Amino acid sequence: MPAETLEFKAELKQLLHLITHSLYSDREIFLRELISNASDAINKVRFDSLANADRLEGNTDWKIKITPDKAANTLTISDNGIGMTRAEVVENLGTVAQSGTKAFLEAAKQSGRTGEAPGLIGQFGVGFYSAFMVADKVTVITRAPGTPADGTRWESDGQGAYSIEPTEKPARGTDVILHLKDDAKEFLDHWKLRSLVKKFSDFIEHPVVMDVEKQKDDAKEGESAKEITEETLNRRKAIWLRSKSEVKPEEYEEFYKQITHDADAPAATIHYAAEGKTEFKVLVFIPAHKPLSFDWEEPTAGLKLYVQRVLIMDQCEQLIPFYLRFVHGVVDSSDLPLNVSREILQQNPLLDVIQKSVVKNVLDTLGGMKNVEFDKYLAFYKGLGSVLKEGLTRDWTNREKIADLLLFESANTEPGKYTTLADYVEKMPADQNEIHYLIGESIEQLRRSPYLEAFKARGQDVLLMADPIDEFALPGLSEYKGKRLQAADRGDTSATDGDIPREVKDRFAGLLAATKETLPEVGDVRLSKRLTESAACLVADAAGMSAHMERLMERMGRGEGRSKRILELNPSNPAVEAARELHSRDPSDPRVETYARLLYEQAVIAEGSKVVDPSAFARRVNDLITRDAKV
């Protein structure tokens, strides 16, 4: 029968332009698509042979072969799978997006043998046409089980028509021959092909092979020193598909290092298979420390998404939330529907199911590590705790679960020792209703903060926080176990002048008024029982921005100047009492203004901020020293 020229059944010219220029973001994936189709073809004939053993034709050395030919400028992908008849070639390759895989699964379903059907990944129509991204002509030589004379040759330049003719093909299967474009010659290089197979198809069940030239060790005189050998390019062992009991710790470690380039072993390995209504397999790792890349790479999150061992997305953001971006690993699911390019997942409830499952297992694993292997958890937390805290504002469902994983130093713990929110609540005095915390530049500075004085006097602990993320993350928690979180440097009526006797208030009323008049930068001046030793401190309103938050916003270029905070004076402090006596003797004494400003400036320094005019502050201090020395 002579060759026939037929028109495609779809508007192929327009569709092929979309497929080859817009649908795929990286043309390298053409090899992934063709290897996937070849793997499906092998699985199909293996499945068919369960009922028709003669279809094997004695050819069961399953493999997918890649053959680059620089002289002919062709790249051939061959398989010994199911092959196609002439009618199937017209149906599958003559109609864009005709899916041989879908038709096969439907036939299996109708035969009642779906339980035995292999997992299939390809959609032969569109995936096949990705070849035109790198080829200006594609030739397909294929034969279904039968006789050598039953082969079919299909050829097209992708411009709207194709030719088809009978041909002899000794072996069952399919050869896809790509006549490469001038700008695609890189795909004839052995190293390039190896890297692409490793990247996209490393875990395909069947061997992907290629003939390579190697040095011959035992060459005799007169013989060529080189020989051609068939090299397997893929490892085939998809570690996540094996039972957890079958995988050795060193195998997990090797795989972790391969996908992360981390020199150390992971802190924890999470490997499980979800079964039931939805089925997927998960293998993820929690690092032992903060990866170096966190300091210089743009932060991203995602897990590798495979469908039946074929890499579909190298970083699928839908599988894990951003605050768990330190988690690396693999999810393999055959239930996820993909769009024709396989690069953009359709919106599907299964994505949410998988993410919730992964998040639960990661948080549970971290919780177990904290309770059982605290030293290991502490090493992890010191590097990545700040990232984990982001979940307080991003993951409302797991907010308290994340809170249980947080570690804090506190005013009552020794330096370098840590407590948790659960421990804090358990040790709270019976009359304490709030969890007190203080955020600042460093833990050492916070331990000396005047804001702690009243809490220590009442026997209450204060959590100390020096991580920049704390100012943004803690409001997302707001309360824990029914206890409200309260900043120690915010307005708090239990620690202000509500308990100060009337006669004390009356005695200091003049000084407070004069100080407020002297200091326009403060919103109010009042007495406080917050302080037991220090002379003064600045506090924000209950809903106001803390000084530490203002400093952070200034560093980010978003500062709007300092807000007017409340200056609290300690009536039992000798310096405050001396200022009061000076004011009572002579309210017009210029030293009253000087002392008021000094009290304010020392409060600014105590909160970790900088005085506006350090030189003026130094002069005032020097004047005091000089005056005191003359007494």
C-alpha cells in the first residue's frame, strides 16, 4: 500500500503553535513526555499478556532506548511496548489530545479488570506533540503484536498534515524519531541526555538505556581500544514506593542528600502511604539545621510531585505551606488530574487533602522530637524556629499545634535554658490570668529590662523574645489555653497607678504636670507600680506599637517616626523623689526640666532605643557629675 497523506482532524497548526510555544515552560520536558509514553506502552503489553501471553512474542527484556545520531541529526526513543496498529496510529496521532491511555483505562474498566491495570501516566496525544518543540519533523515506526509486515510508518512536520504507510518492523513496539531543529542539537549530547533522564525520569520502573563508547580494558593488539556498551541511565528504585520496613536508614540519608545537597543527615524522616478513598505516597525530610541556602536564596516552598515515578513538578507549592519551606521530599499520586501540559495542576480537593496530611505528619513529628529528642529538636529550632513561627499567622487551623512547638527563654530560666508555653501556663500562679512576654533586641538586654521588675515582685514569669519575627507572629496567636498573651511593655492597669495611694498621687502631681509640659514627645506621664527599682520606663498603649516594632519598621524603611508613649515614674526611686523635692521647692528651677529630660532619656535607653540627641544627653550627665563633685 503506498503512503497516504491525511489531514489532521483538529486545527493542528494553531494547536501545535500553542503546545510548542506556550503550553510548556521548558522544552526539555519533551524527553520526559516521550519516555512516559514508552513506559505506558510497556505496561500495557504486560497487562495484556495476562490474558494473551502470545502478545509478548518472546520479547520481555523491557527497556526504553535513547539513540542520538549526530550524523543524521536525529534522536530516537524506542520501546518494546504494546505498539500501535494503523488504525490506532490514525486515532492517537491524527487527532490532537486523543489519549490512548484514557481509552486503554476505559477498556480495562469495561472488562472489569481495573484492579489489575497498571498505573499509566502518559496522554499520548498531547505529550507526544511536545516533540515538535525540538524537532521540525517527527517519524514514528510502530507495530502492535502480530507479524513484522504489520508495521506502520507515520511522519509529519506538524503543519497540518501527516503521511502514513505500511512498513516492516521486526520487533514489537514503537520508535519515535525526532529530526532535530538547528537550535536543539544539544539534545544529541550524551551528558545532556543523562542529566534530563536523571532529572525527570530517574525513577521510571523500566530501564532507560543508551549506547555509549567506553575504553576497553582487555583490548588485544590490533583490536580497537574502545567498545560500545549499553548503559542504564535511570536508577529505577523509587525509594518512596517501597515499604518503610524495607528501606535502610543509610538509603534515606543518601536520597535526602541527593535532593537537598545537605552534607548532614536529616533530623527526621517521614515516610508513609495514604490509602483508602485517595491514595498517595509521601517521603519528606526535616533538616537537622538551617540550610545555608536560606541566607542567600529567594525563599520558596514546595515538594517534588511525581505521578507514577515521573517528575511532574520539581517544586509543587500546593503540597506544603510556606512556613514549612524547610521540608524537602516527594509526593507521588496517580489520582491527581493534570492539565494537558502536566505542568499546572487543576484545582482539585485532593491537593488540600495531601497538604493537610503532610502538615499534620510534619507537625506531629516535630512534636515527638521535642518531647523525646530535645537536644536534636533544639538544634533544629535554633536555626528554623523563626520560620516555623510564621505559621502562627498563616495556618489558623494548626495555630495551637505550632504554638506547642515554640521554645522560649524566660526571666525565671537560666540563660541558655528553654521553656514552652505549656510549661509556662502550668507554672503560673493561680491569680495570674495572662501570659506575659517581652520582645527586644537581645535576650541579655531583656533580662536587665526594668519592665520585668513588677512581674518578679509578684512572682510571675515573663517570656523573653529576641527574634524579629516575634513582633509579627505573636499577634497571630493572641491566646493560648484560654490565657491571653500580654506584652510586658504595653499598657497594663494591673501594674500602673491604680494601686497607688491618693496621697502619693497628690504629692507627685506637680512633678508629673511639669514633666509632661517639658516633654512633648510623650503622650502622658504617670506614676507606676510597674517599677520596683528603676526610676522610669516608657510603655505603649495596649493597642499601640511597641518601641521594638517601631525600630523594626524603621530598618525596613517603613518607619513613620516615634509614637508618643507613656512615661512612667517610680515614686519610690530616690532620683524621682529628688526631682519631686526640687520641683516642690522651686517649680521654676531649670534643673527640673533637666532632670525630667534625663529621666525620659534613661527610659529610652532602657527600652533599647537611641536618644535623639546623644551629645545633649552626655552634656546633661556631665553637668550632674560636675555638680555632684562640687558638693
